[in-house]
Amino acid sequence: MTPPDPRRRILVIAVAAGLLLSGLYGLLTLYWRAQQPQLEQIQRDGRLLVATRQGPTTYYRGADGPDGFEYALLERFSRDLGVELELVFPPDLEALLDATERGSVHLAAAGLGITPARAGKLRYSRPYDHVTEKLIYRRGSRRPRTLEEIGPGELHVIAGSAHEATLRELRANGFLTLQWQPRSNIGTGALLSALDEGLIRYLVADSNQLILSRRLYKHAAAAFDLGDPRPLAWATRRTDDTSLIDAVNDFLQRIERNGWLERLHARYYGHAGRLNFVDTREFWRGVRDRLPAFQTHFERAAGLTGLDWRLLAAVGYQESHWRADAVSPTGVRGIMMLTRSTAQQMGVADRNDPEQSIVAGARYLRVVEKKIPERIREPDRLWLTLAGYNVGFGHLEDARILTERDGADPDRWREVKQRLPLLAQKRFHQTVRHGYVRGQEPVDYVDNIRNYYDMLVWFTTVGDNVARKQILADADAEQ
């Protein structure tokens, strides 16, 4: 029998020792990483994993990619941390909360209300917004005045939501007959769509959800509030490690102090409440009946100028409701309501010709935009351009001068829109170069276009085919 080779034995021992050391190193690495604060782990890995939900107040595909109030907050926070933002979309609210509690994600950001039941499992940030819970009914049906008027099976609510927690609290405090149907695997947008179609009678939604959604679901209306305003916050898993939530709180406190949070709120909600039921109904009728005849012209103008065709269509609707033969008492005419001098400047032979009018209007928007100082960034640049398109660049500059005199930022539309109406008052317009103008008109003009643009973006990118068909079918049913 051949004796074992000593060299092989040494090799085996060396390999075994290497594997042992490798395993120990791996275990030590895992232990070391586990002891690191979560924020350091996130920054080392270079990504922030966040659970959210799709909807008009949180995340949606906008004209230029991902958009939404909650998304804008998250994107700013991740940039401040120096990491990439990675979003996941659990199938429902319960799954989102479960993923957060288990630590499958770093953060939950989905318009979460703070409830006592959740606070025992999750750690909340400081509030970034406050909303009011509202009982929503279908406009045109009987409006309930109290919860006692809600019959069994008529009220629908997202299972596990703060809304359901509110209903439980109300029932415990005296509304003993209050009943509701908790709905899983569904979002508030789907419930609003079902209510708009007449499939359900009542639901609970937050005030910010209603503000944005009723432009799409025009029958949704608030019957009454369920209580006082409540805070919205982000949430993390409840552990001894508070490094991430501390960073969130520092961030939210900072953007509140420097005014960025207020500007963000104005950007997403400041214009959304302007359209009423009739305005919304007429717009969707126009989308169905008149827009198809002009859409190719808007798309061609967009190709020539680099502007979004839906923005140009929104301007066209605000100007003429997409009527090629429109004429105002002051003599402006056509889809884009061009003055005679603007038409001559843009080389338009026939202001009533839809293609000429649309292309000229788009080109003139670019002319105005070039007068805006280059330092002004989007979206303020666009809103100031639209105001200048409507009221004239000189009057816009006068409003910016008034803004600067007040110590406010003349490069922010939110500030300028507060001073434009002052140009109708003698004590203000006498102090600037271009004098009197009805300054509220460009404010209304820009806000309306922002609403129409939002609606067209949703209609072409966010809304599903069923919802689009229902919106257009509603116009037939109401005529």
C-alpha cells in the first residue's frame, strides 16, 4: 500500500484552512455590516430602496418621465444623500406596510397617515404635509350630511389604511351602526374611478387626492370632513438604529425652513383646484370632439419647436377651446388667438388656418421664452413664459420688479403670480414702466393651462384604456 503523499495532505489542510478563513471572513463582514448604521450602509451601497404607490399625489409617468409630489420629495432626498433612488410598488397598502416592517425596503413614502396601530411597528418621520379625510359621493346623487345616512355596504375604503383606522375610531366613539367594505389589491384612484362610473356610492379619500383626481373623475365630490387635518409622513422599520429617519427629519426640516417644500406644494397643488365641474366636463368633450382634428398640427409644431404637443394643445384650448374660427372682441383670432401683429411677425397669412395658427403660436412661445433670463429654470421658466405670452413681456417684467421690491424672488412664478394682479391698481402700476393691465388674467391663464396640460398628460400616458373610454363616454351621456 502506497503511503499518502505529504504534499497532498498539506494541500488539503491549506485548502480547508482557506475555506475556514474565508467563511469566517464572510461572517465577520456580515456582522460588521450589520453593526453599521443603516444610513452608512445605504450610502456605501449607493441606493435608497423605497416602497410607494402609483397615483396623482405620489408617483406617475409624467410628460418628462417620473413625476408626482411624493416622487419629487424622494428624488431630492436621494440626491442629498448622494445615492440612486430605487422605487418598488407593492400590490396594495398592506403589502407596502409589511415590506417596510420586515425591512425589505429602507423607506415607505406613499402618503401615509400616522395611526396608533402603525406607530407600534413603524417609525415615522416628521410630517411633510397635512390633509383632511373626506367622505366622497357621486355628484348628481343624494349628498349625505352625516355618517348615519350611509347604508350597509355603501361605503368603500382601502383595507389597512389610515381611513379605515378613522372609521374604526368613529364607530368606537358613538357611530355604532357604521359599516364599510374594506378593499384590498386596489388604490384610491380605482375607487374614485368606480364612483365616477356609478359602480359604488361612497368612499373615503384625502383632500389632496380629491383636488388632483376630480379633474379626471368629475363626478367625485366631497360630502363632509371626517375630522380635523392629520399629518402625512414617511416611515421606516422600527429598530434601535435611527440614522435613516434622523436624516429624513433633518432633510424635511431643512426644506421647510428654506421654502422649498412650500414651493413644491404650490407646484403640484397650487393650480389644481381652479377648474369646476362644468370646466372639466367641457374640456373632456373637447378632447373627444375637437382635438382629434388638430392633434397632428400640434404634434408638427412640437417637432419644429421642441415643445410638448400636449402643452401646445393646452394653450390652444385655453385660447380658443380648439375652435379654428374663434374671434375675440379685440380682434385676435384662430386656434391660438393670434393678434394681427404677432401673425405678421410669425409670417402667418391666414390666422384662421389651424396649422398656420398652431405653428405660429408655438414659435411665438419660443420667442417669449428667449426673453426670460437664462438663470431661471423649469418649471418656473415655462410658467413665466406662458404669462408673458398672455399679458406681454413688458407687463411680466413690471410684475417681477414689484416682486423684487417686496424682497421676494422674481424668478419664482409662485411669487410673481401674487404681484401680477397688483398691476390693475393705480398705486402700483404708476410706479412701473408699462402701466395698467388686468393682472389677474395671466394668473388664471397659466393656472388653467397647467390643469389642461396635466389632464392631457394623464390621458395620454397614465390613464388606462378603460378610464379613457369612460371619460369620453361620460360626455355622450351628459349631452
